[in-house]
Amino acid sequence: MQSQKATKKQNGKCYVLTSERYVGAEAEEEEEEGLDEKMLHLTAKLERQFAESAKLEAMIRENLPRVGSGR
């Protein structure tokens, strides 16, 4: 049995429309770490991002009066 691939003919050329041919499509890598370990890494990264967000928010609030917001 042949695999079913969508084809489209345009200007005398035949185009194959399969997902693996899309520009930027990458083969998925197998995960080396388990879900628990991955969640630990992601949670730690999120905590770092929260801390950076709070630091940037404080800097913005400190500088708002300097740009004439009136707050």
C-alpha cells in the first residue's frame, strides 16, 4: 500500500504537502530526563524568572516619576 501524501500541481510542478517537509520542522528529540526531573528544572527556572520580574518591576516603578507619569 502506498503512503497517502497530499500533492498539489501548480504551474506544471508537483508539490508534496507533508509536515516533515515544512521549513523549520525539526525532528523531535527523545527526552532524556523523566517528568519529575523536568518539572524540578522548569520550576527552578520559573522561580528565577519571577525574581527577575520583581526586580525589573521595582526598577520601573522607581523610574516612572522621572518620565513624567506623575505617580
